[in-house]
Amino acid sequence: MIQKFMFGPFQENTYLIWDEITNECAVIDPGCYNETEEKKLAQFITSKGLRIKYLLITHCHIDHLFGSAFIKIAYNPLFYIPELDLPLFRIADQQAVTFKVRLKTLPVHDFFITEDLKLFLGKKKLEFIHTPGHTPGEYCIYLKDEAVLITGDVLFKGSIGRTDLWGGDYETLIKSITGKLFVLSDDVTIYPGHDENSSIGIEKINNPFFKLPG
């Protein structure tokens, strides 16, 4: 199962993915910004009887990190971040000052995400696709058996991630999408870090950043 919450001043999408048999759950990019949003997330977790096994960060921009301290302290999951985004993780306070927002002290990460990493929620397998461009280290999270792809800020419905922030590079981002995401099945549903869901097939046809002239 997958559940989306839209949190924080940047309207960021936070995802919970869990196995319905074991109730093992991963929290992906927790964007809960205040106590009200933290309570909403906690109430859902309690209502479903979820066991938070992993805290996964697709990339280390602050809107995807806001709730990390809350999740780590409340549930003590294994905390994974992309290694190449470690410099961004270390300057999270500077990011917060730049955008004039608050940020709780981030917890220490436990492990780095790599393309060799495979995690399990019950029998549900999570794989990781390195898709730099929005940030140097960003990963999309792929559940092949469910045809689900968490795209962070790489690919959106009708758009792509911005590349004018720390470590962004437009050509690298385009290459990541065309070379690593558009090779997936057209029926894969994308769950982006902002806005609405879409699919690989729809974005290959309709996304204005990839439509062929004429």
C-alpha cells in the first residue's frame, strides 16, 4: 500500500509505503513541518498499525528533510540518504536560512543509498535508481512488482526538477530521465515529490521537456 501526504510550506509529497501482511513501512521524504502535520502523520501510522522500518530520503533538499528528526526520534527506523547529497545534508541549516524556514536539527544518518541497495518490506522489494541532475545524489525508488516509482524532484507530471539550486545540472537531469526512467514500462505510475501522480508512458508523450518538435 502507498499513502501520500502533502506537507510544509513547499507543499511537498511525503509517502508511506507498507506491506499489508507484516505492516512493515518505509517513510519517504518526510516533509511534515509543524506539530499539526507531525500529529496527522503519527495518527495515520497508529491507525494502520504500521511498523516504521526505514526512513528514506530521495535527495537532501530541506523540504524533503523537514520531518526527519520527528520520524527518527518517534520510531527509530534505519535512516538512509544518498551519499553524493551528503554536502547538501551538511548545509541544511544554510538551506533553511536561504528559504527563510525553520529546520529541526537533523538526525545522524545510518546508511547511504546506492544502486546496489535492495530493501524489503515483507516481500515487497524496493530498488534504487541513481538519477542526478536536480541534485548530485538523488535516487528514485522503484517497486517493480507494483509498477510504482517514487521520483522525488526528478520527474513531475508535465515537468522536471529545477536545476538552479545547489548541485543542479540540466543536461544531467535530462540524461537521467531519458536514460534511466523512460526505459521503464509505460504503465509504471510515478509518485513525484510535488503535485500530482502520472505515469512513465504519459510523460514520454506529453511532458513538454521531451516532446519532439512538430
